[in-house]
Amino acid sequence: MTAAAIPRPGATEYAPFLETYVSKVPDGDLLQLLEQQRRDTQQLLAGLSDVKALHRYAPGKWSIKQVVGHIADSERVFCHRALRFARGDVAPLPGFDENAWMPAARFDARPLGDLAAELDAVRRATLALLRTFDADALARRGTANNKEISVRALAYVIAGHERHHVGILRERYLA
């Protein structure tokens, strides 16, 4: 089996709260979807100014820049987990608190173009990594944030997480 046919994970392969993301991923070739997301998100961000990218749709919500940075940070974490588990590492991995990370990230101080380029590089690296996994690697599981998850579930979480946040950008920030 090649990674081009990453099967949809079963419900027992990830924590129930991750269904929010997995359920957003349509059927089809996951790697093609991830590539299409990369292109679509880059196109969406290319049309925004740095001033517009500081917009928050409500008090206390992240800016567009912060959402973009969060997507990149989260994808890195999910890929790190996938790499470790695919390689047979059984050491439990900690969770991460995206809200605690946000102040230190200082995304609002960076140009949106730089954040978009970083997100693009992260997604390209994700695709390169996922393409190396065979059926055995995709089926391996590990523990992250005190929950068991499979490598293929992590791939679907990556796609669904971006889809979730880009949907919010379109509906609440850019409507």
C-alpha cells in the first residue's frame, strides 16, 4: 500500500473530541485534499492585507494572523506525533495548550506574508512525511495528551483542523 491511499480511521483510533476534525474531512484521496487545502489557503491569505489580518471577529478572539499561526503550530505538533508513532516510539507525548502558546508566538507582530509562507512550508513538510508512511506505519498507535491515536487518524486530524479553522476564517472573519 502506498500512502496515497490513507484510509479513514475508525472511531476507536482517536479520542471522541477529535471527531470535530475527522468528520470535516470528505471521502477521497487525503493527500490530494491536503495539497488542495494548501493551495486554497494560500490563495485566501494572499488577498488579505496586514491590517485586515489583525481583525478579530469578537473581543477575546484571535486575529486572522493568530489563527494562521495556530494552524501551523498545531500541524507541527500533529506531525511530530505521527512521526514518533509511525517509527514505533511508544513513549507517551504531552498535550499542548494553544492558548498558553499564543502570547509567546507574537503572530500579530509578523507580516501575514511570512506567516502564510511558514504555513505553506509546514504543509509541504507534512505531505512529504505522510507520503513515506506505509500501511503498517499508518496503523501504528501512540498516546498523546493521555489519549490513544493512530497515525492515520493524525493525518485526518491535520486536514480537519485546517478545514475547521479556514471555515471559521471564511464565515466569521471574511464574510
